[in-house]
Amino acid sequence: MSAPSSPVPAPLGSRVPLAGLAVALGALAFAVLPLLVPTYQVSILTEILIFAVLAMAVDVLAGFTGRTPLCHGAIFGVATYVVVYWSQQGGAPVTGVLLAVAAATLVAAIFGLLAIRTSGVYFLLLTLALGMIVWGVCLRWTSVTGGENGLRGTVRPELLAGHLPFYYAVFAVVGIITCVMWRFVRSPFGLTLRGIRDSESRMRALGYNVSLHLFLAFTISGFFAGLAGALYAMFNDFVSPSTVALSQSVEGLLMAITGGIGTLFGAFIGAAAIIGLENFVSQYTERWQSVLGLMFILIMIFAPQGVIGRVRDLLTRRR
Amino acid sequence: MTDLLHLEGICVQFGGLRAVDDVSIRVPVGERRAIIGPNGAGKTTLFNAITGVVRATSGRVMFEGRDVTRLPVHARARIGMSRTFQITNLFPNLSVAENMRLALRGLSPRKFSLLGGGGLDAAEQDRADAALGISRLHARRDALVKELSYGEQRQLELAMALVAQPRLLLLDEPAAGLSPSERVIVSDIIRALPRDLTLVLIEHDMDLVLSLVDYVTCLNNGKMLVEAPPAEIRTNSLVQDVYLGKARHNA
């Protein structure tokens, strides 16, 4: 990815050869797999990539900033609604995506202003409540959102109508987003966020306006969640209140946690594990949610730092 | 002589408790000042009022002739106040180098760089190296802070406060919890600080403090008790009373 430019490698960067290899292999797997699997599974892979972006957006706050949000599903969904609504009104998809990301970022900025004053469990509850407001609006504002019936659009351009072309378009976009986000969390601003995670009072004493940095982090994280939501609109061509529901926010968070909080790339592992399992298990039993629940319990007990965190632990222990 | 720090009748009230009660102090440029006093005398609260962590209930904090009583913590840091914490307050999950980088960047607009590289430029690197050198941590810069010994963490506290090149350095019990040999290291570090740096130091250990400073302020129950040079503090009966207990005349 990006070579560490400092002479003093950061703890993450010190494992760059191995970690870089893992990232390259992961990217290769996502590049090749769709050619080998049936069409239905290509769409699962597409969904995994899109939700990985949502999970990365959550990770920016939960893992790097130390503020665990429960409203990112709603921010994601706002973008989805805007794209689908715009296409229904006959607007061009590109404008729709731009408007959607702008709307999601705006919602995130407003939520951020309200939420950054709090931390810990209060932050969790406040963001949960804010997300529920979005859900309530989408459910009740029937004239615009279609209420419970949702909205159907024709968002995807003709060129990308097929499963494979669309997959590779998403693959390219998500690849770019991932590079930008990686760069972002390794930037001076990203280091600031990790400093805030570890000690806010020390950051203030060093001259950092902690609230301002938290607000920016929240808004930027919302911007990325909005990108994911816009992609999802193209993927699904349909949006309903369940897209902005709490379960969506929880799912994004669980993906980030499963892969490994504060690792960014863990989002892909988490998204693959959860979406893959959902689709795989639901073929065999209607109680797939119980299976998923069981998986989370096991992860919390045996790998609370997520898959990547666990692997990293094992590697350092072997040395 | 110009005063770098001038406290005018500072009071800090927590509910019914007056933690700092009408304290006025002048610290001239370049002076090394100690604030001593028994536990609960209000030393750390006074520090918090100086740096803005708590707002003075009444009174004024003047810094370089400017009233900073209402400025938030980060704004006071930006005009040259730097502090260490009594209870070690570092970034445990980051490396020593990253801790230093955050300390350096606090006052630079580059902290807002969203996509820039994380590295320091040559001048910044020199400053970081110098501060780590003074604090004797240069060999540990790749270690994670949570892997440092407690003594090394106290040294890093100093290095981070120093690297910002403050006008006023506030040290809150820099030797708290250290072994006698580690105390020597810390006092050597403080002694080696640039002589023109204005220093305010809170410390329990009288021997340590009296060898390091030019002037001493003793607080008791939030009130100013005595202000005097170290030599007089040693023999001052009021100070001896609060530290050793008062001899009862009618016992």
C-alpha cells in the first residue's frame, strides 16, 4: 500500500512485509473469486465489498478514535434513499450519488455536533437515538420515502447491468476508497485521532482542540458511510426503512469488531464472515440469526480483538 | 522584572469545598518555582486552574500580561503553557516516537493534514531527538508506551512537555511514585533544562524540590501559607508545622 515515509516505523507499519502480503492476497482473492463462482455468489461478493466500506467508516470512529457509533447504518441509508429517490425522479445517477454523499455527510456533521460532547456508553446511546430518528422519518414521511413499501429505482447504468461488470466497478471504487482511508488513518490527522482515543486530557494539554478533531472525524467517517450507502443503492436498486434501521448500524459495527477494531482492513474479513455466513447458513436453517449470535459470542470470548488482532497476537507470541 | 505568570486572587470552589482559596502568585520570566504543601493543599487544583482544566471561580490568570482566565486548555497550550501530569497521562497504545510526534504537532497546523505522510521534517526530528535526549529515552523510541517501565513513562511525560518548546513548563509531581534512584534521574533531567525556561513545579519531596528551585510557595488547605527562597523554607516554622504537625503548647 503506502510505504511508511517516516524513518521510525509505526507499530502497525513494522509488520509491513507480512501485513502487505496479506492485503495483496486479499485483494487478489477479491479480484479472482468472481470469475470462479456462480452469478448469485458474485452479488454476495459485491455486497461484502460495499459493507466493508461501511465497516471501515465505523472503524475510523470505533477503532481509531475510541468512540463507538450506532448510527452509521442510518447515515449509510440516507445516501441510499437519496440515490434511489433521485433516480425515481428521473435524475442522472452521477448527480444522485454526489447529492447522496453530500446529504449523508451533512447528516453526519449534524449528528457529530450533538454526539461529540459525550463518550463511552452515552455516545453509544446518543448515536443510537439519532439513528432511530432517521429510521422514524423514513418510515413516516410516506410521500417522499414510500413509507414501509420503500422506493424502487433504476439506478444502475446500462453499462453495469450485468453482475460481473458491476462487481468490478464496485471493486475498483472500493479499492480507491480503501487506499484513501488507509492514507487517512496513517496521516497526522489519523494519529491525532489515536491520541484522542488514548487520552483526551493529554491531547488538550498539548494544544489540540479535541472537540473540533472529533467533529471532523465524525463527519469524515459519515462521508465514507455515505459512499457505501450510494454504492448500495446501485447494487440493490431498492431502499426501505430496514436499510436505515438499527440492525444495519449494529451489523456495520459487528463487522468492524469481527475483523478487528482499529485495523481498517479487518472490515473486509468481518463483512465477508457475516454476509457469507448469513447467506450460507440461511440455506440450511431459518435460525441463521442464532448461528450468527453464537459466532459473536465465540469471537467475544476467544478473539475480543477480532480476527486480525488475534492473528497479530499469535504472530508476536511466536517470535 | 516582568512576570510570565501572574495569579490574582484565584479561588476554585467545588460545591461546598474551596479547594483553592484566594491564591496570588507572581512568577517572573526564567524563574524556577516550586509549589509545595501537604496532600489536599490544592496544588494540583491550582495547576488545573492555571492550565484551564478547571476554571477559576474567581480571580484572574495572567500569562505574559494577558488575561487567559477564560481560555480553554488547548488555547493556553498554544500560547506557550506546557504541563506534565501527576498521574501518568500518555498514549499507551502508541510508540514513544508517535507520542513525541503528537506532542510536536499539537502546535502546528500540519495536525490537520488528512492525507499527508506521518513523518517529521528534519527540524521537527531534531527537536524530538533533543527532547528525548534530555529525557534519556532516545534508545526507546520504537517501544510502545505501555511496554515502558513506570520510570521511563515519567521521563516521557517530561520529554513531551519539553518538545513543544513552551514559555512556561508546569510539572505536577514529576517524581511521583519513583524509586530513589529514578528520582535522581528525574531531578537531573530537571536540572539540565534550559536555564531561561520558566518552571513551576509541584512536589511532595522537600529534599528534591529545595535543591531544584529558586523560590517556593507553600499552600495549606487551599490558602497561601508562606512564600520564600528554599533556604528559608527549610527553617520556616509554619512549613514545619504543616509537614510535621503542630506542637501543642498546652499539651
